[in-house]
Amino acid sequence: MKNFEERLARLEQLTLAIKSPMTPLNEALTSFEEGIQLAQGLEKELEKMEKKVEILLNPPSAVSDPTFELFTELPKAP
């Protein structure tokens, strides 16, 4: 499978081909179908990347020390 940048570049090529008045209708439709598939795949990959970034920026908080009401008079461990 091609990397993200290569697939994005392909999507841009398809977009230019579709917009060109010289592109026959059948070819434009085929390019459109390929472009939709590429766009959906890229969107899924971006969502995964966003989740990873969110985790890196906001790591899950560490479990805090449980409070035991029976031992409140004991000093906390360092």
C-alpha cells in the first residue's frame, strides 16, 4: 500500500483530471470513483492519527492513591 503522501498526491491528480474539460465523461467518472475511495481511506487514516496525537497531548491520568479511611492518621509514603 502506498504511503499517505502518495495517496494524497494521487487524489490531487484525480481532482485535476476531473476538473479538466478535456477529460472524457467515462474517464472522469472512473477517476471520481477512485477519488472517493482514496478520500475515505485517507479520512480514516487521519482520524487514527488525530486519536494518537490526542493521546500524546492528553495522556490518561495516572491512578491516584486510594484513600483509606481506616488509616488516615498514617503519614503518606514519599
